[in-house]
Amino acid sequence: MGRIGRGWPKTGPAVEVLVDHRGALCPTRATEPTPVARARHELYAALDLGTNNCRLLIARPTGDGLQVVDSFSRIVRLGENLSTTGRLGQAAIDRTFAALAVCRDKIAARGVTQSRLIATEACRAAENGPEFLERVRQRTGLDVEIVDRGTEASLAAEGCAALADEAAEGVVLFDIGGGSSEIVWLDRDRSPDGSGQVRDRIRAWTSLPLGVVSLADRFGGVDVSADSFGAMVAHVELALAPFAAEVRAQHRCGQFHLLGTSGTVTTVAGVFLGLGRYDRRRIDGLWMSRADVDEAIGRLRAMPFTARVAHGCIGPDRADLVLGGCAILEALRRTFPSERLRIADRGLREGILIQMMCRDGVWPQRAGRVG
């Protein structure tokens, strides 16, 4: 008699199925699946409520990473005018409630069993941030937690680390958000079998209270002159200086590259490739040289606002924010000069999913596939 497999009914215990020498099926005793076995068949959800976007990702673990089952992304501009008022505005709250209702329905419809829902800079900084999330809990049933900046940086690193060049001594990983930008100095994986924990590779990190929405609020984003763009770059460079000094003092390294995640870098990549509409398959993992990035930013800066609105990789919701993001990217490139930038269309949500799957013992040690 030889083993041919294991059946997993939707309810009840697993049934081990055997076959005899004539090919007849011979069911044996029922066995309860282990917690790890059950987790492999469960759906996980990660929600990232940021200053600009509300994003949801639902996925299941696979043998070499995770498989996305459903996703949702909507620009809500929760942090609109936050830098001047200190509070979340009612119009922004209404937009966000509508997006979160969609997320709630997707989570319920898919039968998600494991989830983590986080809010970042807008809810951290707003006077009425905790009050807003309590209203979210009451109206939608979603329990969204405000995470600190260290957690946000760690999650971004977890989500993107698989794209780091294994031959590099280190990586400057950055996530340009709506209200804050996280920068992480990530060491190479020095474990003997290549299965080191990402958190153990973080040598230094910072979180700047600067993002595409806050820069647009301060400097404008519709008509951005050369002087205005230069002022944004200088503003970010000044904020970066203390972290840059720390990295240079403690982690001198010539073999490093930049690794960026955010709408800014994926837009830069899409413009560089000349895409008429966004295509994640061509963006995630793309390598760009210094000259490639210079060319793409130059093309973006030369576009009038109407052209940015009409561009398939930008659109009306982000047309007034993308140049602020380019200014942050330019400041990072000047502060940490590198000949190579790798683009990641993954980040916080993937980091959340990976951490939950690691906790449940269903994340492969050297997994890297997201799709």
C-alpha cells in the first residue's frame, strides 16, 4: 500500500487516504490538522491606513512566499491640511470611512481569519486621531491600531528585504509616505544558511515627519518651479543630515544600493519605462541606474500639471503630490549617493503579512515571492 496524499475537508479533521496494490482507496483514521497545517489554508489580511492612501491586502501562504487573493487601494488624503490644522478634517474622515467600509466588506466576504490593521502618521500626529479610530471601530467593526515610527520602519524593511542584492554589504531602504518617510540602513544577511531575521539586520533607522502630502501643503504641488523644487530638496536634506551623520560614523560601506518603496518610486519607474498604464509585473524588482533616475525625474519635472493628471502612472489623485515625492527621492540620492536603485512595489502590508505568517510557522525561510 502506498501513500498518495492527504485530503483537507472544509470542516472536521483531515483524512489520510491510502491506495492498495489494486488502486482501491482505503481511508484510514481521521487526524486533526496541526495549528501550522491549519494556518497554511487560512487567509491573512493587512491594512495600512496612511496619510494619503488606504490599502488592503489579503493573501495566503504558499511554498515559496505568499499568494495575493484580493487587494484594495484608494487615495483618501486623510492627512489633508493636517500640517496646518493639527486635526483630521471632516471631508477626509468621510472619504476614509467610505474606503474602510469597502475593506471591511472584502475581509468578511473572503472569510479572513488572521488580520492586522494599522494606521500611521496622520493618526499619530492628529489631535483627533485616536477619537477617529474609535469611531471607525464603532461604525465598521475594524480595530485599527496606531503604530509608532519604529514599527513602521521595521514593517517596511520586512516587506522589501527580499529585493536587496545579496552581494551588497548594505542597503539604504526607504519608504516615502504621505506624512512621513522611513529610512533604514539594512545590513546584509550574514547567517550561515541565509535565513537571518530582517529585524536583526537593521543597523540604524529614522522616520522623518515629511511626506508627499505634507510637502505639497507647505510648498505647493500644482505648479512647481525650479526654485520651489530646490527648496523642497534642501528642506529634506536638512532633516536627513543627523541620520546621515550617524550612518557614516557607524557603517562605512562602499558596496551598497538604494531600495525604495512608495508611489513615488513606482511612478518614477513607470515614467522611465514609458508605460501607458501601471504594470506591477514590470515595476516590482526593477533596477534603475543613476542616469535612469535622473532622466525620469527630469521628465516628471518638465510635465505641466495637466500632463501629470493625464498620465496613466500618475492620474488626478496624485498629480499634485508626485513632485514632492521626487524632491524627497532626490534628497535621499544626494545624501546617500549610489549608482543603483531598486524599485519595490511592496512594503508595509507585505511586512505585516510576513510577520503574521512567521508567527504561525507558515513562512518559508528564504521566501521572496509576492503575487
